[in-house]
Amino acid sequence: MLALSWAHSSWHGSAISRSPRSRQQHLQPQLQERLQRGWGRWLLSVTAAVCWPAPKQRYRTCLAASKRRAELLVDADHGGIHPIMEAIQQLRKEGFRVHTTVYAEPGRQNSKKWHQLFQQRGVTFSPVQRNEEANDIAIEEQLGQLARSKEDICIALLTADTDFLEQIRQIASLRKKNTWVFVPTGGPASIHPPLRRYKETDAHVVPLATSALKAGQPQRGQGVKVRATLEADGHGSVSMAEPCASSHLDQEDLDQLRNSLQELGYCDDGFEGKAPLPSVAKFWFVNRLGPLTVYPTQLAREAACEVLQASRHPTPWARCRDDHAFFLPITSQANSSQKTLREYGSTKARRVFRGGGPFMLKDSTDMVAQALQRLGYLDQGLNTDLPEALLLFVNRPEHKHTLRKKFDALPVSSDTVVDVEHKMRHAFLSNHSSGKWVVAPRDAEVRQTLCKKGFLKTIEAPQPEVLQAMRRFARGLGLREMRSYNGYVFIIQQHMYSKDPGRVGNIEFKI
């Protein structure tokens, strides 16, 4: 009504004087002169509709309607709330109205922090019943629907892996939709494989810090202070050192290293990223080049590049025979802190340091058992049960992810112990992983719980005494009966964290 009445009225200063803006004498003289010359009534009507002072609520509605909509799909299997909020903020800065859908297991809404996120305007929680591919299937279906939609919307994805790479490549290549991919890196973005792969598509790719603390880490100038060294005899060690400087290798150096290792069989043909650490370590070990610093990983690649480039004449390097397995043990994931960053340089460095050091094993019929012993799942005392050790190993959250995503080797209920051992042997010998495997669960928290509940007098009690206390505690709660010390630590820890929204079911097989 305002636009029509203004368009059909003659220009009079008195008419303008009735508006709030004219009373404050804010009308620009140039615009006033043009209007007095009798510019088109259509222009007047449009100008009135857009510029004429309106109630605040009407202005906000028009402004919101002018923004394009962005649909942000979040694969929340890995990662916290911080990268989600960062992604939303990034899209809003670009002028999008953002609707976010978080895909996670149903129990995630029981977390206070996550529940608060789900209550925010424009955020929807999509609970996905747990199986190992649940989130992927749900997100792939939604990506397909958005891509087929005739609406002018922005398709945005937040993910920590490359499961959606081909689908994003296809959607972005059509150039019909504005496509964004957010990747939580948890470290230097330049060396993060999923980020690099998504950047090969036509999507707009944005690295995100996994936490507010890590977001500020580069400004503090922290560098990794841990060194892990593989010795010539296959054993290894860890030590503290000065912060590691950035790698001096450029992309050409890295490509040459990968190509050289591919020619020698240490790196799979068709692999396009940086040479995996197991490939570099096996090349160094098999050719008997002495000790090798394998962490930070860049130091191993730099050493291999230097050796290969220094050989001016063709060198009879030993070819890969796929008969060695490289391991870089790490501890469980822990929350980052200022103290950890000061002492180790990063949470990953702390995990490597506490893992005890790398090692190399020759393939054999009992290689899997040897590996589990070195990783702490088996010993000659209270942990002699191989089937149970395998059960604990495959149920480590990080192992589930690695075995499923990289090797398609996650055990199923019909598998026997022999089947599972065969799958683990294949994974250990492969060059597709980083060689990082998590050591057996530590019992400190369980000891504290047993003392608190009156089952143990002191947290420093010997293991046989702790084992008896764990058995009584587990029996009282009706927990599963186990056959090893580590087994009882495992089930009691599961009970302690049974309300963890990120927890998924166990992998079971015939033991």
C-alpha cells in the first residue's frame, strides 16, 4: 500500500515531511533533485518499497528473504561441536541462511552440550540407528535429494573422511549448485589427506580446527617436540627434542618419492597422495639404511628423499616383498590442554610418546600374536587369551574406523578367530594405513573406580588382586564374564562410559 500510494502521488515536500526520515532531514539532495524532475513512477514505487522507513520487523523479514539458503549436512561420527559452529559461521558470513542437519547416533542427544546445539534455531538432529555405514547412507541420500532439487540452494558438507568424495565431485562438476565442503583437520591443513582430496573437486573446500584450542595453536608457534625412531634391528624408541620445523619438501619432491617407492613396490600403483609412512619405513628398513626418525612423519620422508636423490647412478635397491609390518603405537585419544601443547607440541605427539616407540615385524604364522603382545593386548601373565585380545583390539573406536574405511576388514558375527586373525594380518602388512595402532586400555580409571566402590583398598594393588576385585565388581553388575585382565578392564570401562553419546555397539565374532 505504501508503494502504490507513493507512486500515484505528486512530489511535495510536505508529503515527505510526514515520514520519520524526512523529519530527521536525512534525504540526500541528489536523490531529492532527481525525484523532483519526475523520474518514472515505477522507480518511485520500487524505491518506496525498499527504502521507505518501515517497522523493524518488516525490514528483518525482507532482509532474510533476500538471502540464499544453505543446507549444511554434518557427519558427526568424528568431531565435536566447534567445527560445526565454525562452518555455520563461515556460511553466514557469505550471506547464506543456514539450516544444519547433524547426523549421529540417537544417544548423542543425551549429551548436555549436544542437546543445547540441537535446540538452536536452524539446527536439526537426525538420529541414525547404529551400524558402521549408517551416517554415510543417510547423508548420501540427502545429498542426492539436494542435488536434484530445483531450488537455488547451497549444498554444504562437514566431514572428516573421503567417503563422499565421488558424490561431491559429481555434484560440484555440474556447477548447478554452490557446493562447499568443510573438513576438520586437527593439524596442519597442508598435510591433511581428506582436505587435499576434496580440493581436487570443483567444490569450495574449507579447513576447520577441531577445537577452539587447536584453532589458536598456530598463533602460539607450537611445534612437535616428540621424536619416534625406528632402529635398524626393528625395535624403536621415543624421546623429547626441540620443536620440529616445517618440512622443506615441495610437491615435486613428494611426487618423486612416491613414484620411486611405487617402482620398487613399497607404494601401491595408482596411489596419488604422499607416500604413506609404512612405505617409507619398510623401504628404509629392508635396505638396511640404519635408524630412521618416523615421527614427525615429515622427517622420514625427508630422509628417504635425500637418500634417493643422492644416488646419481641407478642403485640396486631391494624391492618390497610384502613381508614386513610397520607399527607406530599410540595411546587413546585425550582432550587437548595448554599443558599438553607446552610439553609435547600437540595431542598427537603426546599419544605417540606414550605409545612407547615404533617397531617392525617380519611376516610369520604368529605375526598377529606378536603384534598384539607388543601393543599390550597379550602377555605371558594375565593376558594369554588370543581370541579375547583380538576382540579388544577390533573394538577400539579408531581401529573400527580404520578397518572399515581403509581395508573393509571389520569382523562380522559369523567370523571365526582364524578369520579375524587373517583380516588383522592383511591390515598390518598393508601400506594403506599410517601404521598407528592404539595400545591396550590402561587400568588407572578402573582402579580408581574399584577403590571408590570399596572393592580395592589401594589403587597401587598388584594386578592379581585387582583382577579378583574386577571379577567381583563385574559379577555384581551382571557384566560379561571375561578371560583376561585386559578383558575385565575393557568391560568395566564400557560400563563406566555407557552413557557416552558417541559410543556405538561392540563388534562380535565367534570366540
